[in-house]
Amino acid sequence: MTKILYFGRLSDLTGTSEELLDIPANIETAGQLRSWLDRRFDADGALLEQTIRIAIDSEIIFDTALLGSAEEIALMPPVGGG
Amino acid sequence: MLRVSPECIDASAELRAFEAEAVGAGGIVTFSGHVREVASLGDVKSLFLQAYSPMTENGIKTAIADANSRWSLQKTMVIHRVGSMHPGETIVFVATAAKHRRAAFEAADFLMDYLKTEAVFWKKEDTETSSHWIEPRDSDYSDAARWTTKETV
């Protein structure tokens, strides 16, 4: 199981700020996860926006990065500052 | 010194503690940011601030290290609140201590620009009629860009 975190406005879209998911074995990269989650939430491309960054275990990565044995994956819209 | 926490910030008490530790500084600058009562979409009922630890703290630590490399500072303090807060309450407190005032002023300004644009926070504003997430304004980005331009001059 992998913990997925949805920050900022994404939690309104997904209805939760975090969840534990069994990511299918054929979802290998961050980009594939992005597309899979977008379909899962019927988000109509909202999760595909490149301004939404993905972090694996607290490190921001590119869409081509492999998920590997990630414990925590965060989807982060542009930060709003304090 | 850095603290990101849901606890209320008492800026006067923090300043006293900072002064006690910044012995020998010629100048101390502090900035307190407060929750506005009126925002673009109406009267603010509450503000919710979300952080992602330790990414949020690590980013602020890097900005503090950057400030220390640009200016000769004796001490810095950043306190940032997270969670739910109300108009008039303090969101952020920044203090800088230096031998001379210019370094203290500029470093405090620099840290605030970082905190307003690049710091890892998400902010939601609730008014009487709506609830919305706020993303940075163009003016926040141009404020922060001043420091990049300055470096190349």
C-alpha cells in the first residue's frame, strides 16, 4: 500500500487529503500514476496539469521517475506561500 | 531558529526572547504578517494553512541559509503558523539581527519574499459566501524576483 497525499485545492477535487492505495503493477512512473489518478477521480485532466508537481517520499520528481517502492507520494498544486 | 506550528504566535514575546539571544546586535528587524479582515472576495471568516513536513521546514531552512550567505547576520528567527486561524491573528513572524541595520532590513524582506511565494504552504480562505484556495499573485512573484535580479547586477 502506498500513501497518497493531495494538497491544497486537490483535496477538494479528490474529497480527501490522503488515502492508502494499492497501485496496480502496470503503473510504473509518476506520469502514469498521474493519468491513472486523473481517470480514477474523473478529474478531466486537472491532475495532468504540469503545475501540479509530484513528490515521492518528500522529493519532487519528474513524471518519468519510477515509483519503485515509494511509501508516500504527494500531489502538490502551486504553493500559495504563507 | 525555525518553528512551523498550529500554536498562536505572540510576536511581542517572541521579540523579547529574540532580543535576549541576539546580544550585541546593532540592529534588529521584525516583521509580523496578520490574517486580513477583508479579502478580494469579501469578509474573511477564517484562513486555513497547510504545510508538508519536512519539505516545508527544509525549504525555509535553505532560505535562511541563503540569507546568511548574502548578509552578515547574527541571528534569524522564522515562526510560521499552520492550521485554522482568524482575522487579526499572526500568521508569520520573522526577526533578523545584524551588526548594522541594512543587513537586518534586507534579510527580513528577503525571507518574507521567500515565505510569500516559494515556501511550501497551501492557503484556503473562507468568507461568508465562499471557500477558495489562494495561489500566489503576480506581484508576489515579482517581489521575489527582485533578489534574483539583484544578484546579477
